[in-house]
Amino acid sequence: MPIFNQSIRRKIVGIALGLIVLMLVTSILSMVMSSQVGVLLEELTNRYIPAYSHLARANIRSLERALALRRMIMTRMGSPTDEEAYTTRLRDFEALDRKFEEEAETARKLINAIIDDPRTYSDNAALARLDVRIESAVTELRRDLDQGNAKLLKQVEAKDMVEARGTLEQLDTLRDVFNQKVDAIRADMLTQVFFSTAQVISRQRQAIVISGIVTLLAAIVGFVFALLVSSGITRPVRLLLAGTREVEAGRVDKTITVSTQDEIGELAAAFNRMTEQLRHNERIRETFGRYIDPKVVQGLIDRPEIAIDGERRVMTIMFCDMSGFTSMSEGMTPRGLVKVMNHYFTVMSAPIRNNRGIIDKYIGDAIMSYWGPPFIEEDEQALLAGLAAVEMTDQVPALQKQLPDLLGIRAMPAPCDLRIGIATGEVLTGSIGSELMMSFTVMGDAVNLASRLEAANKIYGTRILVSQATAEAIGSRLELREIDRLAVAGQHAPQPIFEVMAKAGALTGAQASLRAHYAEALAAYRGRRFDAARAAFNAALEAVPGDGPSRMMLGRIAQFETSPPDDGWDGAWRLDSK
């Protein structure tokens, strides 16, 4: 059976056994090299160095022997002669004489042991010459000393002190010559010690290098072996990992080639079946995503009970409408109108999506969208809706330039602009419709209020109007100004409405002056101080000529001059009255 078709357990066991074998081979080789270094170290410590030490002690023994001889002669020369002391000195002299020869003989034995050991490499010729030199020096010294000692003893017995003194000087000369020879031998022996030490260091380095090379080779062989054996595991796993990352990134068209028959091969086959099912689900999701916002689709998939039961949530609703659409569409062909509307919806939908809003539906030229849980946090929804509205109005100048190019005309028959209404409040979310077809949407007073605010922009000459709840949720994070109190159908009490002027900190000096004068005028207007209100509204128009709310409020004051409000007037404007 091919190795790639075996189970993962057998592959892992095979890799482990192979690595164990390589480890054993490397360990055995390292032990052999270490044992060779050990032999060299043993020879150095037990033969070379002791041999050198014995030669040094032979030098010392020769000096001690000469000193013992002088003591013995001095005892002999005493008057009267102390025979007992002379006998003791003679024994000491003979003992040192034997020790001197023993030291020299021991050094020779150690040198010969080095020469005879075939396990180590030594300079046997040089060591043999040292052995001969030691033997020759000791033999000559022994011969000359024996003759000199006998001669000296006779002269001492004859009381011939002058001759005895000359003989002692000759013996000292012989000893000095011997010591010089031994020093030369020791120097050569030290060279051999250094040579042996160098051999030990060299072998130790060689052992380290060879051990390193063998370890490296074993690692390479083990790696190649493991690579060959594990390729049946790692390659399919890498392919499976790459496929998983593709799926994680949302690309489900990845198919893995099943190259093994082990557990990973079964897993790869299961992965291919899973991606096929994911592709099928993705086709369904893409189809629905063209008609329902993808976030809603995902939410319905994750929590289908929401669509069935419905929920009450606080959400922010936006209505956006294109002004001048009716007059603009009258002179267009159906194809041109569709082209313009598709481009308009594409441009205006992007800020909503970028600010995490949900597009509920397109109604003619209007867009209905909303923000709220579970898609975003409740304290963020009003701000995101306001930011989306500001970004949508920022697209208007570019859109006005693009539309004539799309239609192939020089200029649009009527100018286009945006009207946006935003309201925050409790709504009902869920699937609304019949048994045949349903739509996931939001319903409630906040939806109606947002629609009315969008329409109110036409009255006030504004682009973005927001409800009081929305303004309170936004706070100072956008530049707002209060426009009026507005009462719409279905609501019992009027509520303040606000215009979104710009992003926080983006007001120009003229806009800041406009907001200040308008607030002053609005307070005077509500206090029925119409002359002061008229003056403040005119000051606001001087700051920003053409300001729609200021002109509208001046017109309302003019009406009150001919038809004053009744006593119950609360300063609010009722949208259903106009």
C-alpha cells in the first residue's frame, strides 16, 4: 500500500521511528568520538604528565644524593669518627641513590608504555630517542659516580683532604652535566606533552565538528524523511486551511482536490460538500440581497423568530426624497428615467450603507431607511443617521453635474435637490404582509413623523429636518438649529423640529451668525414680539441670504399682521393646516 494512502496514525508512527533511529545513530557516533578523546586524555594524564614529573624528581634526587654524599664524607672526616652516624649517612645516601634510579626508570617505563599503546597517535621515534637518552645519561652518571665515590672514600680514609676536595668538585661537575642532560630531556619531554595536549584538543574539536556534521546530516535526513512521510498529511491540510480561509473571507467557490484516502481525505471530501451547500445558500442570499438589505437577510437567518413574532424597538427612521423629480421625469424617455433613478439611488444609498443604516425600500424617487438594534447600538443610531444625511447632501453638487452627462443633454430641465426627514421613536419591526408575500419593515409614529418631516422641508426651504428625540440623541455631535414647533396629524402636542446644518465644528462664520440671529428671532416670535422677531430674522438673512426658514417665518409674521393669532396660539405650526 502506498505510504500516502495509510492512516495518519501509521504516518506519525513512521516519522517517529525514523527520527528515533537517526537519534540512536548520532548518539552512538558521539559516544565513539567521546571515548577516543577519553583515551587521549587518559594517556596525557596517566603517562605523559607523570613521566615528565618523574624526570623532574630525578633531577631533585640527584641533588639530594650529592648532599647526602657530602654529609656522609663530613661524618667520616670527623675526629674521632662516629661510626654509627657514618652508617646512618651511608644508608641515606644509598636510599637516595636507589630513588634516583627508580625515578629515571619509572619515567622510561611510562615513555615505553606510550610507544607500545596502538590506540593513540604519538611521535614514537622522538619518544624512543628520549628513552635512549635517559638510559645513556643514567648509565654514564652511574659509572662515573661509582668510580668517583670509591676514589673519594679512599682519599677520606687516607686523610688526604686536598685530593678529596678535588674529587668532590669533579663529582659536582658530573652531577651538573647530568642535570643539564636531564633538563634537555625534560624540555623535549615537555614538547611531547604539548604535542599530546594538542592532539587531545584537536581530537576534541574534531569530535565536536564531526558530531555537529553528523547531527546536521541526521537532521537533514530526518527532515527529508519526515517531509516525504508527512507530505501526505501537511499538503492536504494546507489545502484544507487555504480553502477554509477562502470560505472565511466569503469566497465559497474553492474546491479541494482529494489526494489521500486517510482521515484528511475524508475531511477534504466533506469540505467540498460543505462549500457546495454554501454556494447554494449564497446564491439564495444574493438573490434576496437585491430586494432586502443583506443585514436584514442575515438577521432573519440568525433569528427567524423576529420575523414571525415582531418586536418593539426604539429606532431612527429616515425618509429621503428628490425634489423636482416630477417635472424632471416628464421630459425623459423611460430608459433615460430608469438610468437616472438607478444612478441617483446608487449615489444616495452609499452614505446610508457606509453609516451602517438599513435601506427598507425605494418608493418612487424616495428612500426609506432606518437605524437601530440589533444592527447598531441604540445610542449611536441618531448620530449615524444624521451623518448619513449630511453626506447625502454633500453628494448633491456632483449629482447635479453627473445627471446631464447620463442623459446626453447640456442641462437638466429642472434643478434637483434632496429633502430628508429623520425621526427617532418606538416602532414595530417584523414581517408585514399577506400569506402570499411579506416584507420585513418598521411601522409606527416615528415612521410617519419622519415622512412628514421630509415633506416639511419643502415648506421651510431646508434639506434635513430631524425630530426633537433625534436632536436630543445627537446632542452636540452635529451642528443643529431649532427651526420651529411643528404639530402633525396624529400627534396631540406640537414638538420642536431641528435642522442639521453641518458636522460638529464645521460651521462657517456666516452659519454661526445665522443660527444665533435665528434663535433670537424664534424666541421673540414665540413671545409675540413680532417687530423684534422681524428684525432678527432679517439679520439672519443678512448673514445667509436666501435662508429658507427665515423667509418662511417672515411670511408668517406678515400674515399675523393682517390676521393676528388667537389667544390660544402656542407658536406652533400645524402641518395639516397648509
